[in-house]
Amino acid sequence: MHIVVCVKQVPDPEAAFSMLKVDEQAKKVVPPEGLRLVMSPFDEQALEAALRVRENLGEAKITAISVGAESARNVLKHALAMGADEAVLVCDAALDDCNSETAALALSHAIRASGSVDLILTGRQAADWDAGIAGCGIAELMGLPVITFARRIDVKGGTLSVERVLSDGFETIETSLPAVVTVSNELGAARTPSLRETMRAARKPLSVRSAADLGLSTADIERMAARRTRTRLYVPAKTVQCELITGADESAQGAALARRLREERLV
């Protein structure tokens, strides 16, 4: 069985929001120098799900794929240290600052180039933009069924069984393989790489491919990117209004507060 896990490099979610700045003119987030870049935690859980499937089956090949800059090698090395067998980085200037749609396009081509694939896993969303589009986009582009918000994944024969999270409970869905699954945080914490696996990761294959290597032209990428336009990116202005309710005593203050709330139609 061949499992592909799509992972993304993001600014450390534990970093203080105040460290990030927004260039409203360029419509971009400007991270400060020295901000640590890590694998999106949701993608870590997708990789954890792949490792659990392999443990249950006894054998499976796991490939981690990322679209990003050269620095994304560190994220893929982390995936190899967690237990992935090989890694692929799609790195191309045409994909710089790509949105969810173009990332899905590049990932779908990279997955096809990886040979026969039975199961594709992604995080439920990336921890930077929280769009939650890439997994479903990959499924659409590859013509595969997709199950979202998985908290448990079981594979028996050619059948995939997924317990997915609902707003008011859980449901179990089955489909045939190959398929795409987006993994939710309810799966549980991802494992920490052991020293042995970290040392072995240095000997595992990590290949870098350009858009052209995958049969993608700049025109293909631009057409996909044009499906979504960022009209504005800004930090919302916070306004706080404070009104002091006065009165001769607590009873008078309470009555005044009640009248004020009724005037605003809040009670």
C-alpha cells in the first residue's frame, strides 16, 4: 500500500500574533526575521494517521510531499524522522506565495508522478490561513472521493473506513480506495521522532522537483491562481466603548443598567 501525506511549512503557531505584520499595500503577511517555520500541526496529525494505518496493516510505503521554498526541506526532514519513507519537495518560483488552489494543483501533479497511490492524507486545514481547501481540491483534480475531518482511519482490503467529526457527534463513512482524507485534530497528538528515526532520516530519499518536472506550465499555474483574488488583507481595527452606570446605591445602579440595556434592545 502506498500512502501520500501532504504537508505544509507554516510560521510557528505558538509565536505571538503581535510578531506578524501585514503589508496592506502588497496584501501580504510580513513575518519577522528569525520566526521559526514548522510543519502545520494538522499535517503532523495526518502523518500520524498514516503511521497508524501502516502499523495496523503491517506494511505500507509513506511519501511526504510539500510545495514551498527550499526551507521546506526542514519540514520534510521532520516527516522522515517521524517515520515517512521518502519525501518530495515541489519548489518553483512560479509557485511562490501560491494559494490553496495552486497548491492543490501542484500537489495533485506530484502525487500522480509518485506512481500508484492508494491513500492521500492532508490536515483538515493549514495552521496559517486556515482555508481547508487543499485536500478537497486534490480530490477534485484527481477525480477521487474525499472524506473530511477524520478522527480515525481504518483500511481493510480495498475499503477505507473513516470516523469523521460532526458538530454534534461522529459518523462513519466507507469508500473504496484510492481516496483522499483530511485529518482532524481529534485524531490525537502526533508522535515525537525518536533519536533512531531522526538518524535514519538522513539516509532517506528527499527529491526536489520543479513545476516543469511535473508537467505544469506557468500558464497552468496562473489560470488556477486566478480562480481566487485577494481583494484586501488587513488587521481589523478594535474599538472599545465603555459606559459608566451611576446611581445613588446598588439598587439605583441596577435599575439604570436595566433601562440602558432596554434602550439598546439587549434585554
